[in-house]
Amino acid sequence: KAGVTQTPRYLIKTRGQQVTLSCSPISGHRSVSWYQQTPGQGLQFLFEYFSETQRNKGNFPGRFSGRQFSNSRSEMNVSTLELGDSALYLCASSLVGGDTQYFGPGTRLTVL
Amino acid sequence: AQSVTQPDIHITVSEGASLELRCNYSYGATPYLFWYVQSPGQGLQLLLKYFSGDTLVQGIKGFEAEFKRSQSSFNLRKPSVHWSDAAEYFCAVGAEYTGNQFYFGTGTSLTVIP
């Protein structure tokens, strides 16, 4: 089976712009979660989608949003980018919630 | 509150030596426990997991971990380290009722000396 894929792998944006990241889960997996990884804060949970519904949300501002499509693919959007949004954004998929999560390679976002 | 502590920020071992990475958790329920490894610029790869049953679990690449409920610990071990094991290691905790909201430790960076 193909693993979790994320596109694009690298992004450079400027402050104030918005960005959309994409994640394709492992075939058959219905749960997709997003994490932000930074050197200072480590890995922090953003949100989880299951069957097109947001099921859990971490402690991030409303500028961070996401959605899931009927084929379980997911996108996350960050609006009005700030310098502090520079991070590695990781997507993970699992069969169901609370199950083992398998991570993609991440999207490296740099905000200038 | 749920939390995961990895007390060792950085560990250096010689190739062939044994390794133990520590992980302590605080969780209000029976936890699911995981160890992941991350190479520079890469995503996280699952090494092993504990859901229930035998408290000593085997993983990939020769790693094992032991769940000790009394100590709230889930330490990762390897009897003989290889140079390719140099990476960042993360302990994570979750539970069925929290869905996929995993809590991660801050990671332990492993350097292997030839």
C-alpha cells in the first residue's frame, strides 16, 4: 500500500498570505490528523477529521482550518500567515480514531 | 492533564552499545503508547506500539519497549545500536476516547559514534 502523501513538500509564503496544504491518507484509512512541528513547541495537534467531520481540535487560532473530502483526502488552510507559522506540517492517517497513526513526510512551510 | 516527558534531550552512544530512551506519561485513562523515529527532514516512522496485553513489545529495527504502569513509563531499548539509528525519537500517548489527538514528548536526539 502506498503511504501517506503530502503536497507540496516545500512552500515559501510571505506574511499575510494564505496557504493550502494537501494530504492523501493510506487507502482505506478514514481518519486524518494534522500536526504542527516546530523546534520550540515540538509536535502539536491541530485537528482530526473522520468521515468528513472535524472530530477533535487542538489549541490553535481560527486562522487554521481544514476539511476532508469523501475520498478521505484532507486539506488544511492557514490564512493571514504570520512568521510564527513557519513549521513542518505533518499529516497522519489511521483506520479509525485512537488507532495507530501513520505519518506523511510533511510540508515545510516558510513564512517570510 | 495529559502529558509526555522525555527527560533526555540528547543522547550519544557508541555503535554497538546498548540504548535506553526514557518516556514518562501522565494520562487520565489507560493509554495507548507509541514510539516514533524521525530522520532529518522526514516524517515520523512508527517503531512500535502498546495497546494492551504483554507489557514488553517488539518493534521494527530491533527496538523493544516495556510498559510499566506503576511507573507511568514506556522506555525504548535496543541491545546494539547501529550508526543508522541516529535520529530523533518521539514518545506519544493517546487513547481510544480521544480519537487521534496524540500527545507527543519533546523528543530525544540520538547521536551514534563510530
